Amino acid sequence: MTDKEQYKIQAEPFYQQQNNEVALYEAAYRNRLPVMVKGPTGCGKSRFIEYMAWKLGKPLITVACNEDMTASDLVGRYLLDEGGTRWLDGPLTTAARIGAICYLDEIVEARQDTTVVIHPLTDHRRTLPLDKKGELIHAHPDFQLVISYNPGYQTLMKDLKQSTKQRFTAFDFDYPDAALETEIVANETGLASDTVAKLVKIGNVARNLKGHGLDEGISTRLLVYAATLIKDNVSPVDACRMALVRPITDDADIRETLDHAIVATFT
Amino acid sequence: MAAFRARPSKFLAKEAAVAMNNTLSRDQQLELYWTRLDTRFPQAQAVFEDCMTEALASLSSEGVDAYLEAARAIGKLGRGVEPMLAFLEEWPATALAVGESALTAVMDTIRVMQKSPNGRAIDPFIRTLAPVARRLQSAELLEEYLEITQNLMTRTTGSIHGHHTTFPSPGLPDFLAQAPNLLGQLTLSGMKNWVDYGIRNYNNHPERQKDYFSLQSADSRAVLQRERQGTLLVDNERNLDLYLRGLWQDSEHLVPYSTAFDQIRKPIPYYDKLGIRLPDVCEDQNGIRGIDRYRAILAHIVGHRRWSEAQIADNWSPFQRMAVEFFEDCRIDTLLIREYPGMRKLFLALHPKPQENACDPETTSCLRHRLAMLSRALLDPDHGYTDADLNEFVARFHALMEQPATSTNEVAHLALSYVARTRRQSDQFAKVHFDNTVVEYRDDNRQLWKFIEAGDEEEAFDEQRKIEPQEIQGLPPRHYPEWDYVSQSYRPDWVSVYESLHSSGNAADIDRLLQKHAALAKQLKKMLDALKPQDKVRIRYQEEGSELDLDVAIRSLIDYKSGANPDPRINMSHRTNGRSIAVMLLLDLSESLNEKAAGSEQTILELSQEAVSLLAWAIDKLGDPFAIAGFHSNTRHEVRYQHIKGYSERWDDEVKARLAKMEAGYSTRMGAAMRHAAHYLSAQKADKKLMLILTDGQPSDVDTSDDRLLIEDARQAVKELDQQGIFPYCISLDARLKAGDDDYVRDIFGQHYTIIDHIERLPERLPKLFMALTK
């Protein structure tokens, strides 16, 4: 049996509730409903799931999805050893066996045919057939499936199938409002909140430009990076350029506008 | 001479010393100078004393000698009194700016002018010398200016059939008159480019040359605009739009107004319901970049749009209104700074800082000065002004701004009490102190006022004017630049392209043509079937697939044998790749198409028609999006671009009817047509974009004498297409071109061309060529 303890979250992660999502999540978990968290990059989706796993005291298995991932990467496969073959559980199977929360991060990155294997786990059956092994796993009562999904870069190729979408309850995340975000970044980094407020302001400038040359605004995560740099005695202007502007755009006009916003904000 | 009475009050120290040394009275001295001038013009006598006073004050004694000698020489040129008067008046100021030594070069230039037929230009030359010198401020730069002038003169002075230099330069006097204005906006090298452009393009058209050099013609202004220094609005529109959206969550149409041609009344930024009006160019100022000046203007205007409400103006005097405007502007700026503290630095750098005692309230109206100082003090914590009233109101203003919400109305009351407190009799004076009081980033505040009464007049006459709606005929022209290979630069907005729908004929004609080529069509169909999307693309790393991928399989086997974990994805499969090509077929419809093709009974036009019909049929079968257009030109002012088939139209009777009516005439201005076609093609969403150009000869037009020019322009257009990701391909029907002689086609299209030798085979060749290209 796999060691359950290694998947437990040890210390309380910092999470600032935006609405009543914590209570809602708890309700969903009580009833073992699959959950989907949507929202732009770096707005706190993964942190929220981590926090909930800690709060509920359940192990959390996170899988970062990618294009090359196949169904057997999730479910498990036969490996060869001296004596012949040996079955190795994939992360999804492990979670179903030990009763963990299985978090598939950025699910749209995986190919659509891959994601179909989660279907039987997400409805009333709560089973996972391992056809290669000839085994049908009944999920542990504590097992729950969570996926995250960023609708921001919705292209034709990267979207969830309707049949997948309709198996989940969903949380819609967005960047928190300025006051809350200030509090979050200040809490996370310990930087004085008036400086953080300025960072948040710059973040909002970039978010206003979304769709006008920027695919995504400056995420809370990047604000945290900038604040961390400032905390380490980097000058605010340099820190903002490095952590907020340079990562998100190569467009000269946008870069210049954001640089100006930085100079205009930090005197 | 009695005319020179001594006026001791105007004596200057230096002059006095000279007079003392020579122990001559001032009158005698002047008389001596007058003799040396050796002239009998009474007009000269009238100004001589004033001129000499100025000259003695600013020139050395050798300088004065040279001055008189030069003036004498100019007086003897036989061109009347005007040049000499101009010289007498202008030289001292000129010498002050660039030094006395420049006189030799100036006199040389005058002599050259005198010897050429351009004597008439001497007067404007001397008249504008002082303002030009003031802008240049160095003898070297002045010499460069003289060089430009002489260059312009020699190159535009006419000589016809060996009559050497018989006609004066038409543009020179206008150029000289414009020179100070030009130098106000251009550097010397910019001016040189502007002059070169005028000489090159208008050398054999005296009237146009005059228009150009007097800044009357459109392209003269356009070229001037291009050469200007500073930050142009057109280059930064997107940047500023992002600024508005990003920092201020506002967006508005930005409209440039020209600052180049209003010398007397400088336009001020403003906004109305049609958009925000900004100067077309902002130069760097006080270490602030042009783009940041634009940002300051925009921020201020956005501030008004957010926080200002219009006030009723009728009951306030102009002074009160002015004060309200200053206070309100400061309130807006304060609120802006509160939003982005960094704006303070920007505003303060652009805000004038008037000296506290710069204005004398005894003689001048100082209200503007007081308000500008106050405005500075309201924004600048370290203003350092000591005036008690000013400081009191600064404190009251800040106290007001401490409140959570302020309004225009509250600040207006403060302004009114300020006017009442500091009012002086002299405010009414006509002489107003303006220096250092204009805050350039602020708008004209027209949105701040509403007037209840339209005016004092009994009747308003301008209300009734009605604008007759004009009938719109066709689409408005689009302007495209043309490449000038001599100067390696674009001529801005040089060509006008008129697009229109091709007239329709009988669609059945085209069907009949297709019928005629039924056998060929059958043959083509086979080729088309082979072309239809079926290109296989290999997908590797499949656990299940149609074939074994040998490379991966071997690698896995090695892993397996060595006890490592093998990759099970050893198969590969195939999928067919979609075809994504957008095609633009551009037909040259110039006069030469009406000629009979060599060895055929048909004209080239008829053969092209057949070929295009077959090609269109073939592309339609393939399902690629395609458009057809024809073009011909009648000078640069009229390039006609005829729409035959658009991308969204089907290959049906309507399109066929237009194709059936194809007619040929006029000339071939290829570059403009290609640019216009590219405008449509680039909007297509396809992986590959192909522009086929069917032409029978080299680009030419009746208004261009230089054959090379349009060829080079077309070549430049091809380069532009490449940059836009469009693949141009030329099908030349020029029968005269044989292998090795295909110079101009190769010059324009590089390797992307085919020459059809036997034009009668065009209908067969064209579709096959297309398929070969897109295979």
C-alpha cells in the first residue's frame, strides 16, 4: 500500500478567502462531487486546492498535465523487470485507491482522448477500470477529483469537451479586488502594504490591457514575485520591470506603457 | 547733414569711446559713414542712423568697415534699394548670432546669385538671413545653409537647348522666404532632404515647383512632416491608446492637428465628442520625452472628463473665468498625482516656473503671471514664492483638497475669492504679461463652460447654414506611397487608387469558353484530384498506430535489453493535412493587351480571359479561397482597381459576367495595384498566401519619364509583400522577353516568375502553373 502520509499537506498554506468558496468546497467534498476550478493564470487556483486539502486533512495528488501525456500516464502501466512484468499504478489510480484528492492541473493541456479516462470516476459509478490489468477499482470513499482549467487561452484546439465539462461543479476564480489583493500579497511576502498597493495598481493597469495586445494580465503570483524582490532590497522600479513587465510581453508598445505606469506609480 | 541730430540719450558706451577717440562729434562720424556707403537712395538715408546705431553697438570696428563695404556693393548691384535696405537692417542681428566672419560667405552667395538669372532672389535671401541665423547660431551651420541654397539654385535654374542658364529658378525665392519657418521645424539635414525631394520631383514643372517650395502642395507638407524632429502622433497612436486603456480605463479617438503651419496662433489640445485633439508632433522638452508630453496631455484631459463638471459662464467676467480655469486645472492635476504620484515629476517639468518679480504691475496686466505662479505653487511643494496672498490660497486649496470629495464648484468659489483679493487696477491693461505663463500640457478647457445665451447679437446668422449632402460616387480613393529609388525613400501618399466594381457582361460567354476547353478541363480535373488535400503527415510516438516507428522501436528494445523502462510508444500513424492557401489573381488590364498575340488570331486579352476562366474554375474546384481583380492606371492620380471576384463571392454567373466584360486600356502602375491587392489578401486567414500577377509588359505610366522608377517601385512592393507573408508570383506574357533578356521581371520578382512564350497556350499553362506552385 502506498504511503498516504507523504501526500498530506504538512503546514497550513496561506489562503485568503475571496467569497464563500471554502464553505462551498466543503459542501462539494462532503458529497464527493467532482470540482473544476477556472480562472486566469496565477490567481490562486492551485493554492486554494492545496489549502482545502490541508483543511480537510486529506492527501493531495497533483498531476501537471501536458500534451505528451497519455491515458496510461494517469492510470498506470506494466513495467518490465527481471522476473517479467509488474504493474505500476498511475497517480489517478493511486488516488482512487488511497482516497486522496486528485488534482489535474491545466487539464486542457492534455489531449482530449486522454481526459476521457476520468469519466467513470466522475459520475455515480466512481470506478476506474484498468482494462490492461483486468481490474475494476472502486474508488475509496474519500477520493475526489479536481481539475483546473484556464479559459483565458481558449483556442479551438484547447477546450474541454462538453461531456467532460458537464461532470463537474465549478468555481470561477478571478484576480481579487485591489484591497484584497494588497492584503494577500502583503501577507505572503511581509512587504509594507502601501508599497504592495502600488504593485497591485500596476497589475490592474496590465489587466485593463487584456485583449488589446495582452493575452493575460499580470497575475497575483507575479505581484508576489515583485514584492519578494522589493523585500530583498531591489529597487521597486527594477523589481517591477523584471517581475511584472518583462515576463508577460514582447510587444514594445505595451512594454513602454507598463514601464511608464511603473515610473508614474513609484515616484 | 542736418538729418543726423545728436541724441545723447541713445549714446552707447562703446560708441561714445569711439567718438571720443576720434574726437569727432557723432554727427560728423555718421556723415563719414554715409559717404562711405556711397549711395543716393533717399530711403536708405531715412533708416541709416538707426541701422548704424545698432551696427556700432554690435560690431567690431573692422566689422563696421566690412558692413559698410558690403552694403555699398549691394547697393551697386542695380537691383534697386530693397536689397541694400534689407542688408543694412538684417546684418547686425545676423552677425550677432553667427559671428562677423560669415560675411564673406554671404557676399559670395550674393555674387553667385547676381551672376546667375536669379538676381530676384537676393532680396528674400537677405531679408530672411537674420531669422535663419538666429535659428542656426553658428557660422558652420550657416555655411551649410548657404550650400543648400546654392545647390537648389544651380539645379533648378533652367537651361533649354544649350541656352545656358536662361531661366531663373522658380522655387528659389519661395524657398528663401520659407527658410526661417522650415528651420524652426527641421534640422539642416532634414531641410536638405526636403529640398532634394522638391528638386527631384518638380524640376521640370515650374508651377508645381513653386507650390512645393512655398509649402502649398500636399506632398510638400507631407515630406516636411516626415522630416520633422520629435515624436509623431501617428507613430505612437497605439502606444497612447494602450496608455489610456491601461492607466485610465478610458478610450477615445485621438485626432492630430497640425502645429506646422499656424505660426501666429498656436493651437491648444482639446476634446469634444469627436475625440481628443492632440498636436501632430511633440518635441522633447525640459528633458521630458515627446511621448511623455503626450501622456501628460492625455492624463490632464482624462482628469477633466472624470472630475470636471461644466460651469455656467455667463455671470463671470473673463478674468474670473481664467482664474477658475487655473484653479480647476490644478485640482485635476492634484487628483491625477494622487492616482499616480509619479505624474508630479512630469507635470512640474512641463509647468513653467515664473519668476516672482518678472511682471511689473505698474505698466502691465499681471493677472496671468499671478495665476501661473499660483498654479506652480499649488503643484510644487518647493515653490519658494513669498507672496502672502499666494501662500494663503495655496494653504486654502490644500485644505479643500483634503476633503474626501471636491467639485469644480467648490474650487471655483476659491478662485473667485482669489481674484477679488488680488485684483489690481492694472489687470485691465492691454499689455498682458504672457512670458512663462502658458502650461502647454493643459487643454483649452472648452468643456468647462456652458453658455446660456448664445451671444449678445440679436440674430444669429450662422445657425441656418446647411451643408448639401454630396452624392457619393464610388469608393473614396486610397492613397499609397511610391518608392523613389534615387533617394531610397518613399514618396508619401503618392498614388491614388480608386476601387470599383467591374461592369458586367454576359456570363454565358465564359461558359462557352470553358466549353471550348472541355478537353483541357478534363485533363486538369485529373491533376486537381491529385492535388486535393491528402498530404500525409506523420504522427510519431503512438502506443497504437498503423505502422511501426523503427527508430523508436529500436531505442525501446535497447532500453528493454539493458533493463531500463522502455517507451511503449513505438508506433506511428498518419493523418492528412488540410490545404490552406488564399489566392489573389491580379490582372494587368493595360492598353497593350488589345494587341494580337504573335502567331494567333486572338488578342492577348481574349487569351487571358480564357486562361483566367479556366484557372478560376480550377481553383474553385480545389476549394481554395480566391479573388480576382484587374488594374490599369492613368497617371498617379488615377489608378483604377477593378473588383471582379471577392473572397466571399462564389464562382457564379455574376462573377463570370464581370469577367466576360474585361476590357483593356491605359497604363500599368503595378506597385500601387499590388499594395492594394495585398491589403485584401493579408486580411485572409490562410497559412499560405499567393498573389499571381498576370501582366504583359513592364510597369510604366504616362506621367513617369524614368522607366526604372516604376520597376523599382514594383520591386519594393514585392519586398513589402514578402514581409507580409505573401508569396508573389508573376506570369509574364511579354513576347519580346527571351531567355537572358528577362531583366526587369527578374529585377522585380527575383526567381518568382514564369514567361509564357507561346501565348496561345496560356489557357493551358496557367492552371497547370498554379497547381505546380501550390503542390
